[in-house]
Amino acid sequence: MQEKAIDKNGLEEFWLKSYDADDSIYYIEKNTKQQDDCTKQYVIVTRQQVERLFMGDTSWMLETQEPLLFELYARMQAGVQPKALAAGR
């Protein structure tokens, strides 16, 4: 999952990544670039949560206490959708 938001303040990207060989742990990452400043935030999500996300179920994001998931949920509810799905590591 990749979603980019580009405006005069810079670039924001959300990514869904797995670094684990058995794909049991996933990360939702947010990368922000503003001029020379780059930041990365992430939250760990389960395989079950990823499967629910792929089925279009975002309700679980509200059940967490993770601000990053709240932000992604709000953007998806506003119509922002992933633009690319990449496989592999």
C-alpha cells in the first residue's frame, strides 16, 4: 500500500511493509519529507489486521490507541486510497 500526498509543505507517503520472513508482522509507515527534513513514523500491525484492511474493513483502526492509524483512517475515510501495491522485499 502506498499513498502519496504532495503539497507546498512537502511529501507524505504511507507504506505497508513486512520485513519478517513469514509475514506475521507488518509495519504501516509514514514518511514525511519537507525540504531537507525527513521523518519516519511506524506502527506494527498483525497479519489479521492487514487482511481486514485489504478487504476494505478499516473499523479496527479506531479500536487502537495509535495516532498514526487514526490519521490513516481519517485520510481513507476522506477518499484517499492506495495508489500502488508492491510485492517482494
